[in-house]
Amino acid sequence: MSKIELIVNSLDEKVQRIMYELAELKSDNLALKERLVDLNTKNSKLLYSLKEKENEYETLKITNSILGSDESKTFTKLKINTLIKDIDDCISKLSD
């Protein structure tokens, strides 16, 4: 074989190897994108669940203070006052 044929064959082999690697990388990239979507969905669900648990916790704190727990009576009074102000704001907006 001539030197040019050897160079062309070598280049052809390298191009085929690169094309194979490119196909593998595309496949890996697609799998990673799918995993990212799955993890983002799972993360969103966990954040929603965390918010629900935080709301439940706040409700339990208020309930405990209303039932006679001395440690959070001040917190409950502040929360009730905030709720009353919010209700007053809503009523005033409805009146306008």
C-alpha cells in the first residue's frame, strides 16, 4: 500500500471511532437528561411534602398553645392578630 492509502485508512478508522464515541455520548446524555427530569420531579414532590409538614407543624404549635401550653401563648396571640389583620384587609378590599 502506498503511504497515502495508509493515511486515509488511519483517518477512516479514527473517524469511525469518533463517530462511535459520539453515539455513546449522545446516549449517555439522553439518559442523564431523563434522570435529571426524574430527580427534579422527585425534588418538587419532596419540597411540596416539606411545606405541608411545616404547615402541619405550625398548626400543631397553635393548637398546643390554645390548649394551654404556656410556652407558645405569645406566638399564638401574634398569629391570631396577624390573621385578624389579614381578614380586616380582605373585608376592606371587598368593601371598595
